[in-house]
Amino acid sequence: MPGYYHDHDLPHFAKIGDHAPELWRKFSEWYGAVFAEGALTEREKALIALGVAHAVQCPYCIDAYTQAALEKGSNLEQMTEAVHVASAIRGGASLVHGLQMRNVADKVSM
Amino acid sequence: MSLVSLRHPLASTSEQLRVLGQSAARRKPFVQALVESQLHPLRATGIQTLQVNVGKLCNQTCHHCHVDAGPDRREVMSRETAAACLRILDEGDIPTLDITGGAPELNPQFRYLVDGARALGRHVIDRCNLTVLLLPSQADLVDFLALRQVEVICSLPYFLADQTDAQRGAGVFDKSVEALRLLNAAGYSRPGSGLLLNLVYNPVGAFLPPAQRAIEADFRRELARRHGIVFNSLYTITNMPISRFLEFLLRSGNYDRYMDRLVNAYNPAAAAGVMCRTMLSVGWDGQLYDCDFNQMLDLPVNSGAPTHIRDFRAADLRARSITTGEHCYGCTAGAGSSCGGVTAA
């Protein structure tokens, strides 16, 4: 499905609020608070978001948080490590389910 | 090579202004942003800094340079114009002389300006690209600067080689580190020396700078840990969408997105603190400008006040209205940007 995601869509994210303005308001307020500096720095949060963006494979999020990570002063070395963290969790999550596979196999096997 | 030597269309300031003008047609014009912030017309509040651009000659050809400077450029300030700058300092109360370029140290009038301003008791800033300090012809430059207590503000876009070299040329990072070590060895940024060594960060690409405080902490930690280098402060500067950086934006397909980013990040507090309100910029030929960026766009002061250093009258210039354009969004985005870093708290 070529051309399913477009750069020019992202700035219109707020259109989602057209038919549920109160939900959008709550989301926006919460979202802003989440990314504000707190116990974690804004840069750390941007790197987490970048990793999660790859885990959920959201093109908009990858675009936005690559830009955000750079604007928080991160470099490609750090950003690549963040993507590896996400990938390791994804890969590890698959692999650890091998225990379920083994449990099932043990149960049904003689 | 410079855009001028390449005969690139963007070497023409009218072409740059045409591109930026198209931006105004598609986005909120900068003047409108000022009006909505109750800052229009933008006015100077005094002249705390005389920033003198002594010319476009440089030993580097950085990819983002707003001056389009390089070894192939020959525009340099004359002794007569430099003398006029010193006369302004002598006759008035402007406390700081800020010398920039190109590589200002390569201009024959650089040391004359420094000595003259220091003799008048003025604070002097040298905007230094660092590698110039390693040129054989400048072997005594570090000592010259240190003896005269010149503040050195150095360009170093990142604390790693890849990013620095991508913007400023192959091998520049290693040379910059060597030059910073020379400055430290001469006493710069050492306690009690009074010698100020400040760094300038600017993004290596089409994005805004990080929080100044955060990236300064990174630079301090990493330059000390990796290279044993110390410095006083770091200033973040946003890349202005003019000259070579404009060429990069257009060539890489980033122009519209970058302009959207600047316009959407307009910050009234940053606009209120822009540097043009407290400085006056002098071109290599003596022409007066509100800032170095206007200078590179051939937009001289346009408030009815004199437009050349030989006709300088402080009373006419210290509260002048400032010439603005779409490029000014570069100084008002986010925390703001100036030759001294962020402009909003």
C-alpha cells in the first residue's frame, strides 16, 4: 500500500479531536506533562520515545522523535543504542515466549 | 568553495530574499508575529555591542556558513574603516567590541582593532573558528589574545568528530581540540586568569538546538573526559535559513519543514530579547546593519538613521526601528538565539 503514511499528515494530528474534543484535550494535556522534564530529563524521555516508536513501528513517531532526540542534543550513537534497546526487548519478548512453547510441549508430550 | 565562486543562484541576496518571501506568503509573516506580540515596530534599546565583521576571508568553508565565507573570498575591511570603528568607540560609551568574519584574525586590521579597543578600555570579543589558531602565520595569536584579555568565542558544533567534521570540514574537530588545548594552556578558562573561553553550539542539520543548559553540561563533561578541555560557557545558536544553510535546506528537501518548525516555535519572550535591540553591526565596507544576518542579506539599517560608519551618530541609532524579515524567525524560535546564546529565560 504505497503512500499510506504522509509527512504532511502529522501536523493535522489535532483533527482527531474534531469529534471528541474533550478526549483530545485530556490527551494533549497528559501528553505534554509526560514529556516535560521531571525525574527524567527531556532528552531521556525523547530517547525512550524513540525506542518505543520503533517497537510500535509508528512512522509518525519515528519521524517526530528522531527530530526531537536531535533537538535535545542526542547523537546518532545514542539514538542507535535506543533503537537497539527497543529491538532487544522485542526480540527478547519473542524468545522468552519460548518458555510457553516448552511448557505446552512438555504438557502434551510423553 | 563559496556560493559566490560556484556562481550559485543563492549567492545573490535578492534570490535568497525571494525564497524567503515565498515563505511569508505561505506562513504567518514575521511582522505579523511581532504585531501579535506587541513588539512591532521592533526597536533598539541601546548599543551595548559594536559587532564588526571585518570580512569574508576564512580558512574554512563550513557547510552552514551564513557569511558564505571561505579562502576564495577577498572582501576585507580597510584600515580607514577600522579606524572609524575605533573612533566610534572612543567618542561614545559602547562597552563591547565584538569582532567577527570570516576568520577575523586573518584580516590585516584585526590586531589594530583589538589593540585600539583595549587601549580605550573596551571589552573585546574574538569570534574564532579555532583552526585559525594553528596556522603557521598565526603562531603568536593565542598569546596575543591572552595578553590583551580578549574573550574568545569559538565555534564547536558538537563534542564528537563526526558531527563537527560534517558541518565544518574533514579534520576540523581534531584541529579544534588541539586549538582548545592551546587556549587552555595559555590560561583561558583557568580560575583567576580572567580569560574567557566560550563555545558556540549550532545544530548539524535542519533542527533546533537543544536546551542550552543541558547541552552545555554534555560538552563540559565530554570535553573534559575525552580531551581534558575546560571552557566557561556554551551558547546555542539556531541556524539561520540564509546563504549556505538555505542552500542545504533547499537541496536536501528540508526547507519547508524547517521554516514550519521555526514559525511554529515562535516565542514572544525570545523575540523581546533579540540581540539586534542592543547591538549595531558593521560590514567590512563600513555599512551599518541591525545584525550580522541582515548584513549578509544586504539589508542595512533602514530607520532614517545614517547607514555608514563614517556618518555614525549614536543618538540616531540607539533607539532605531529594526529591519526584519522572514529569516528573523531563526532568532525567535524556542528559547531564542543570538551571538550570546538563548534570549528567553
